[in-house]
Amino acid sequence: MRQKNVAKGLKEKSTKPGYHMYIDLTSPKYISTRGSKYWFLAVDEATHMKFSMFLKHKSEMKESFVPFLKELRHTYGIKIEHTLDVTMQEKIMHLRIYVDSGIIFKYTAPGTPQQNGVVERAFATMLGQTRAIMNGAGFDENKRHLFWTEADNTITHLENMMIRKGMTCAPHYLFYGSDSPYAQHLQVFGKLAIVKVLNATNKLSDRGMKAIFVGYTDKHAGNVYRFINPNKHKIYYLVT
């Protein structure tokens, strides 16, 4: 007996921001400079707003996701009510999240990633974009392994400010009711800059050091950027 074709997602799509969200985990199998191994992605069905979180262990999902849900609810008045996840084995973890957040979790059948197609396609598209901007930045293999989270996070920000086909506003505007703070402050990933050294060791030391632009900051003004020191692999915040 042949298995019937599986629909790509739910038949009835939500039009309310935050009502239904697709979530999933993936891993490039490399540990980033901050120790992250897993990429947790959530995609809102109504607006296609995307949220990326980076975890050292799968067990950190609750510690990252629940505070995010509470912030959406208490700060922005957005309550996530339903999520669809492809990982049946993680039901126990989700039940713990349910106790804290009140979310109803729905699960796909084994071997049917099509039912969670929204986030699966988002992963595929965003990973391609991640490779592209790292290629454009001239990252060697070592930098690609260390800073993949920075590239993925940058792509998430860019995805949320681009107007999709068939829509009149960007996902960030549709979800929050306002434009993204960094929309007027875009920079090229991998761009070189000189970061001011605040605590020089002596009067002859350089007052600036080379750094590489790797993305935008959350909960900061739009003109606050993330830079890395290519020698020490340290993240710096810089206002321009």
C-alpha cells in the first residue's frame, strides 16, 4: 500500500500574529566561538516572522524559549498559542515548556517533515544565505565553523525586514506593528572596521584595532553593531 502524499503544512492557516508558530532544531555539527552547537528556529505562520536562538545543548530549549514567550506576552501583548514540531522524541521537554507557558504543542508523524514544511524550508533557504554571506566575507573554513551563529543571526534579521511576495509589509512590521530598528542602518556582513581601544596598555599602544562586522544587536538602537576581533575571537558592540 502506497503512502499518500503529505500536505506541506496545515490546511487552515492562521492570520493572527503569534497564534501559530512552527519550531525546529538543526545543527551544522560545529561548535561556535560561544559554544553553541544547535540552531533553534521559530517561524510565525501568519507573518513569517523568524526568531533564531543558539543552544549549547538541546536541553537548553526551555531556558531559551520560555523567557522569549513571556517577553512576547508581557511586553508586546502577543501570546503564542499553538506550535508544530517535527521531533516526537522531545515531548517530555515540551511538556515542561507547556507547564510554564500554556502553549498547545502539535506533533508531526514520523517521516513526514512536510507537515512542518514552513520551518524546514526556512532552514534550507537561510542556510544557503548564510553560506553566501560568509563566502562574500571571505571567511576561511575555520571562521565559518566559529562564526556560523553570527551569520545565521544576521540572516534572521535581514529576513524579517524583507517584504515577501504577496505581502505589502515586512514580517517585522506585521508581527510588531513597527519597522525593525536596524532597517535604516544596514551594513555589509564581513566589512572591516577600526574599533576604538578603550583601555590602552600604554601611551604607545594603538588606539584602534581591526574588527569584522558580523551583525546587528537585539534590544539596542539600530546603529549598534556586532564586531569580532579576528585574533581573539571576541565580540564587541560598536555604535556608528
